[in-house]
Amino acid sequence: MDAIILAVYAFLVWFIFIKKKWLPWNTTSQVIVVIIPIVGMTILIMLLNVFAPSTADVRVIKYVVNVVPQVKGKVIEVAVEPNRPVKKGDVLFRIDPTPYQLQVNALEAQLANAVGTSKELEEQSAGAQAQVAQATAAIEQATARVREVSARTELARLRVAQNRELVATGAGNKFDLEQAETTLKELEGQLDGARSSEAQARAAQVQASASQRQVAQRLGAKSNGEFAQVAQVRAQLENAKWELAQTTVTAPANGYAINVQLRPGTMTAAFPITPALTFVEDEYQVIALFGQNELHQVAPGNLAEITLRTHPGEVLKATVDSIVWAQGQGQVAMSNTLPTTGMQPLPPNRFPVKLAIDPKHKDLFLAAGAAGEGAIYTDHAKAIHVIRMVILRVGAKVNYLVLKLH
């Protein structure tokens, strides 16, 4: 664009001073003719750098996922090919599920056993309650028997006393006294038996109540309304099923796998330092790096354009998403020493500007790491934006040139 402007200016000078000779071509006019383009181009470039800043460092950044399996085992299948597009949820590779399936089978058996145990405890609880009720009824029956025999015993003692008085005065019969004493001894024996039965019934009640409390305590240990042992085995079973499902590793997003060194028979484990493969997502970010004094007129929403060397001659429309007002030099590492800046202060670095590519380019493949040039058009001095646009498009055409000597 600068060359075009200078060519037009040179033509006008030739036409005015040489062809038509409207103005004299002397030393003064020659100096003026030379100074005007120098001053004009300098002012124009300075205005462009402020109101339509450009950068030669535009980068396409993609998300990279280091795929690490959640379980260990032997790889039995690698279903993905390197550098081939895959969809989210497609199988990447499979790990031998045999040990995890066996663990699921064992826990399913344990769960059935735990459920049976819980039902058995419920039946024991019902039996213990019945035993407590039976012991309570036996206590009531024995207590009634004790009261009955006690009353009869008291009556027998009274008759023995009366007969003794009659025999002592000669008015009574000795045989009646002996019979009354015999009856008293029989009733006292019955009273001791009734009291013994009552004590046994109370002991049986205590034992039945203790058994009931023990069963109730085991049943009372619950989690989310379920018997604790059953809940524990069920949780272990769910974890085992999850581990079994993790033996099939799927793509986390749309993209493609690179650096696929995995092969059937390889042992792999859940170790983040050694991922099984590297997965590059289709989703990307475009970052343009600008000098610190180039961004004071830039704001989110400003129009932008970029060119990439991977797409010669093509200009991609974009808008400014945000300016990342942070960089590594703005951070001081945690240390017990003072920050070190070296012999001289560190030079100011650039700030990244995140660009949102126009949706009309959504089907265009952008390679991770693709680089190019770009420009941002602010809301000021829009009349000169066209110059930056022309410069950017000329640079896009230059990308067709492969400047190598071999």
C-alpha cells in the first residue's frame, strides 16, 4: 500500500512539474516534493499503529488432552488411528475387562448375601419381639399365681393358728391341726414354685429384651435408609461397575489423536505423567500478541482480521473477545529471596488479545500452532483503516510465495 501511494504521488509530481509544467521544477520545489511524502507517510504509519494496530504474531491455540486411563490393565484393542478425525464418545482403546468383570460378579454375590442377612435380621427382630411379648405374658401369669398362692397361704397360716389355740384349750382336735399344718406346708411349697416361675419369666424377659436390642442395633446401622452392610457392598459394586466401564476409553471431544504409541498387549495404568496418547480437540483459540502501547485504543467488540500462512490469500474476519492483561513478568515466584531482575531491567513484553473468529469460517480447518498476521480496527480514524486492510491483503497474497533456495 505504501508503494502504491508513493507511485500515485510520483505520477502527480511528474504530471504537474514535468508534463504540464504548472509549477517550476527548481531546488525549492524539489525539496518540498521530497519532504511531503516523508512527513506524510510517517504521520500515516504512526496513526495506523495507534488506530489500526497490526501484529506479525497471530497464533492458533488448541486444547490438548493427555488421555490417561482411570484403571490399569493390558490393552486389548486400539480403535483409533493417528491423525484421523474422531467424534466425541468414539472408542479410543480398550483395556482387558476380565479382572474387573470378575470383581463385579463377586460383589454382586456379596450384595445378595448381605440382602439375605438383612432379611434374616429382620426376622430375628420379629422373633425377639415375640419372645419379649411371651416373656411378659409369662411374668404376668406367674405374678398372678404368686398372689393367688400367697392369699391361700395366709389363710392356711390363720387356720393353723386357730387350731393350735383350740388344741391348747382342749376344745380342738389334734388331727385338724396336723391337717392344717400339712396344707400350709403344701401352699408354701407352691408359693416358692410360683415365685421361682416368676423369676424365670423375668430372666427370660431380660434375655429376650437384650436379644431384641442387639438385633435392633444391627438393623439400626443404616445409610440412606438401607442396611449398612448392604449399602457398603452396593457402593463397592457401583465402584466396580464404574471401573469396568473405564476399561473402554472414549474421545473427550471432537478432534484427533496424535502420538499414538499405544499397541495391543501394552500395559497401561492411571499415571498422569505417562499418558496413553495425546488428543487434540477441534475447538481452538486465536491469540494475537501486541506491544503494550498499541492497545490503549483497543476494546472488546472491535473488528479484526487475520491471515494465516496455512491459508495463503485468505483473510479471516474476527472480533476482539478480550485483552489478557497479564503476562509472566507480572508474577513473582514464591521465594525467601528478593526478586532478581538481572543487570538491567527486563524489557516490557507483549500482551495477548483473544480474537473470536467470525462464524462463517466455522468449517475452515485451523491447525494447532498455525501462525500469521493480523490487525485490529478501533472505533477511531476509520478513514485510514482501508490502508491497513490493503496492506493485510497484500501480505495474504505474499503467503503464496515459498521462498526457499532448494
